[in-house]
Amino acid sequence: MGETAVEQSELAGRTALVTGAGQGIGEAVTRALVARGARVAALDATPDGIKELAAEFGAEAVAPYTADVSDSAAVEAVVDDVERTLGPLDILVNVAGVLRTSPVVEITDDDWERTFAVNSTGVFHTSRAAARRMSERRAGCIVTVGSNASGVPRTHMAAYAASKAAATMFTKCLGLELARSGVRCNVVSPGSTDTAMQRALWPDDQVPDRVLNGDPDTYRVGIPLGRIADPSDVADAVLFLVSDRARHITMHDLYVDGGATLRA
């Protein structure tokens, strides 16, 4: 069934900023927000994907911004321009992220620092810029896309898991500070999702059996629902949390992982 007219206009008149919007989950979130009537500032460190989205949907729906979220000044400049040209920022979705896998004893300083610069500090930069403005207007919502790895240890993923855990707790603390202003802050934590980042870990285009059914050698539980997530599954969770249907939800961490963590 197609969406109703009410659903299509659910976010009409609202302005959203999505980081990491050029591919994967960020692209899916951008498409979902546009489908519900929002104007989206699509931010990514590389221009190709966001320019394609802008060409597909038109400048009135998607405005592309190229910036690195680890650059505080660049983030502030983007948010200033979004508010000046698109309107007051109502929604921020933090999706930008990097994954560099390695045993802990082999992680380089650069890999550790870059992972935290994007996955944690980048969330701080964008959320701080948005929160300053949202709190003054006493309205708005922030969603950070974290990871189920932030709550369950993973071999060879220490930097990624730790950075996502930091971003998750930061978002919850921000939500507590902003609660009286009416600004809501939540987290969506995906498990294995069919993205370029995930596929880079696979030997071929097929979902590895160890992902779906588990891998005792790496202490990994499989996915009880028996399928890997599509980016749209994560986008749907984000869409709910930024909507008025979630108006009484804040500081929540919503796992979208098919039960893979057994909600540990």
C-alpha cells in the first residue's frame, strides 16, 4: 500500500540536516524525510552522492553540503547557511561514520583518532551547533545513528564500538540537558546493515553465514530474524523518532538489529 496524504505531509514545513547523506543509511534517511515532506540539508564529506540526491529531488527538497563533520568551523558554517537559506533547523540526524577494523594491539594512532573524530567528535560538533539553536526556540529533535556494537563487545572493532558508545552516551546526556526546552535526543542502533561499509567486510556479495548464524570463534551471536537489515529499516526507525508520534520519547536507544544482541 502507498503512503496516505497525511503520511506524505507528516514533516511538511520542517528542515532537517542529515550527515553522511551520500550513501547507505544516510541516503535512506534523506529519502525517508523527503518522502514525508521535509526539506533536507544533505551533508557528506564527498559530493557525488548528495549531488545526485539533489538532482533527483530538486533544490527545494534536497540541498547538498560538502563538509567534514570533524571540522568544527565547517559544521558551524553549514548550520548557519542551512538556517539562513532553508529555515530554522527542526531535525538533525547524525549518520556520518567510519569503520576501521583491527585487533587492538595493531590499531594505529591514525585509525583510532580518525574513528573518534568522525563517529564521536563529529556528533558533538553537529549536535552542539543544532542544540544551541533548537534550545532557544524550545523545539527540535536530534537522532544519532549509533551501533549495536556500542553495547556488545566485538572482536577487531574496538575503535568503532568505543566511538559509537561515546556518541550514544553523549546523545543521552544532551537529551537530559535539553529536555526542559522540549528538544528530544534519541539514538538508533543498527546491527549488520546492507551498506558499502558492511559489504567491505564480506569476501563477496553474499551475506556471510557467520553474520546470519553466528560465529563462535569471534563470540558472535547470529541474527534471530534471519536477515540482514536494509538501510530503509533503520531509516524507518529514525523517521518515527523525529515525528510527533514520538513526542514523549527522549534519551532512548532503539536497537534495529533483528535481535542480534539479544538486547544485552
